[in-house]
Amino acid sequence: MNPRQLKTFLAVIRHENLTRAAAEVNLAQSSLSDQIQALEEELGVELLFRSRQGVAPTPAGAALKAYAEEILALNDEAKAAVRVAAGRAETSIALGTLETIATERLAPWLSLFRRQNPGLALKLKIGGSGELRAQLQHGSIDVAFTFDRGQQDQRFATRHISSEPLVLIADRNSQLSSFDSLAALSTARFVATEAGCVYRHLFDTAFTEAGMTPPPIATEADSIATIIRLVASGAGYGLVPRLAIGLSPARSDIVELSWPGKPPAASLVMTWRRRRIQPPALALLLQSASEELSPVRPADARLRHAG
């Protein structure tokens, strides 16, 4: 098995289609098929099911997938360690995050970090939480900033940044100014993202942690910004991170309502792949994020730190 074969194999797994996988790895489809066939012959097993519906891993292929990801990650790590030892470390960092976090939390910090480290190039990629995790796995981003879903994976390190409050919002003309219980709230019409999204997870968790079944969703939307606009237009209520409504164009058209009981919150975390030798540029960024993105401390504490 060589890295190129494994990259090709993983591309096929991701796309479930030979043509799209060939385009990703810049190969003719015949060359891609040759690589997969050579890998299957070396291992003595069939790795992929091929059908009119597409391509899917066999049980043997599913077993190889996790090892292929680890082998390629270790391969990249070894190259990075050699460059560091030779004094030729990478001078660019790729970050991935949700759009809301990028706009409201990361933009000011990244501007500061860039001024403090003019020799480092930054790449910022926006995506969903599942997409970002996949990008971490195959190395297209170095670190991801997302809301924590409680998933455990020994391949990655996670550091808590801050606790971001969630707020209940309604359109300004709503007849109800507050709810006296979660039971009353569970009968209201809500706008939320689709199942599987981290924001939907936060919505469901807010109710389940209070021992309540999450209310049915009247309207599903693909982003927090869209949810806020829909709420402002009267489509229903929303439960969103407060940081998302700070500069929203619909800010004047919505109101925050009191949440019955303990207000829910989301844990903002950064996640990166564990390495034997951390690239200096990434270590610098992680340290800066820990210091600059943490909740604001009292003024005297900042002064003592600066002193």
C-alpha cells in the first residue's frame, strides 16, 4: 500500500462515485480503477461494491478506511516533522469553522493574530460541523472551531474556548412576551436547522436536558442567519446562539424572550489532530486562541497579565 493508492481509495469512499473521485485526485478513471485493483490484489480482498447506484465499501473496505486515514495522517505528520527539524516549517494554517462563529468570534481575533504574525498565511474555510470533522480527518484543515456535540475521538484534541448563551427569539409583533414553563414552550411553533446539524443538536439538547421532548419543527432552514430572518417575519420562534444576533440585519425586528429555567448554553471548542510533534505555526495559533478567545476577564486581571 502506498499513500497515493490510499488517497485514491478514500476519495472513492467519500464520493461513492468513481468519476467524481477521479476528478478529486486528478486521475483518469481508468488509472483510478487500476490503483484500486492493485490495492485489492495486494490485500487479496475486494474493497468496494460496484453497482448502478454507485460505489460502497465492502466490510474489508470499511475496515481499511480508518487505517488509511491514520496512515495518511502519520505520513503528513512525518513530513511536517522533517521540515521543522530542517528549519523549513510550514508558514500557513488552515482553519475551519461555522459561518456564525467566523463572523462574530473569529474575525476580530484572526485580524489581531495576523498583525502579530505577519509571516503566517491564514486560510479560513466555512462549512457544517460534519464537513469540518471530515476535513480534519483527511488533513485539509489544521484546526476546527465549532460548538461541542460531546463526541469523543482519541485522534483529536479538543479545548474549550467559551460558553456561548443560547437565546429564545420571536418577531417583534409576537403576542406572547414570555413563557412560564418549558411545557408551554414545547407547544410553540419553532424554526430550526435540519436534523444532524450542530445547531439542531443544541436545540434538542436544551429540551432533553430539562426532561422535555423537543417540540416539533414547523420550518427547517439551512443556516442561523436564515432562521433569524424567518423568525423576524413571523414564521415561529427560534433558539439561537446570542452571538449570531449581534449584527443580524433582522436584529431590530426580533425580541429576546425569557427562557423558563436555567438558560441553555453552547460550548465553543477548537479541535485539532493529535501529533507527536506539533507544527510551530499551529502551536502558536492554538496558544493565541486560548488567550484571546476566552471569556473576557476583569480589567485588573488583564492588566496583571500584561504586566
